[in-house]
Amino acid sequence: MDIILIIISALFILLGLFGSVLPILPGPPLSWLGLLILHLTKAVQMNTTLLIITGIIAIIIFVLDYIIPAVGTKKFGGSKAGMIGTSIGLVVGLVSPIPGGIILGPFIGAFIGEMINKNDSKSAIKAAFGSFIGFIASTFIKFIVSIIFLGIYINTIWEYRESIFTF
């Protein structure tokens, strides 16, 4: 049973890693769920304090994921229309066959949202750039936290490898 839980845990860790880049999935919370599932195995005795701290970090990053792009947009003079355009552009960029669509989509979406709102291309480009910077910063933070959770997972599996793989 432990091997099955370890495999499920690894899948959640990897899903969280993909989720740190894909906005559809909440990356760090999924990675943390993988750590929690690993903790539930009998073969691994994971530190509960570490699990609580990483859980708090995952929640903080989850909340910041919504705040950082909005702050980036507002800092550069963007509006709510720009933030909505960023979100729509992100979804369109994900499903479009354009290379780099996940990066170009939020920028173009913010630009279109700002153009609808302001009709001034200079301020729309500035707001779109702020939205893009906020999105990139948020994605980078999520990715780093998910990589750290992956490192904790690998380290824990390596530390308990004899008790896990003893048949």
C-alpha cells in the first residue's frame, strides 16, 4: 500500500510542478498535497512541523498568485479591464497553437482590455507590461516553491529508501 501512496504522492508533486506554470492548476497546493500523501505512508516518517510550514507557504503562495498580477497591473496604471484581459489572454494563450502563447496571451489580453477601457495605446501598453511582469513574477514564485517541494520529496524518499523498497 505504501508504494501506491508514494506513486500517488509523486504524481501530485509533478502535477503541482506543471500547475506552477499552468494557471488552471494550483501548483504549490498540489505539490503540498503530494507531501501530505507521502506523510501518510507507514514507511516514511515525515516531520509534522515541516509539513505545517510547507502547508502555510503553499496557502500564502496560492493567495499571492491572485494578488501579484493585480499589483503589477495597478502599479503600471492598469484597470480592472486589463486584469480581466490578462486572465482571458492567458486562457487563450494556453489553448492556442502559437509558440509562446502562454507568455504572449496575458500581455495581448491586458493590452486589449486596456484599449477597450482607455482607448490610449501608450497607457494600454504600459498597463499590459505591468500585467505581464506581475504574471511572470507570480509564475516564477510558484515554480520555485514547487521545485523546493519536489526537492523535499526526493530527499525524503532517498532518506527512507531502505524502508520503502524493502519487500
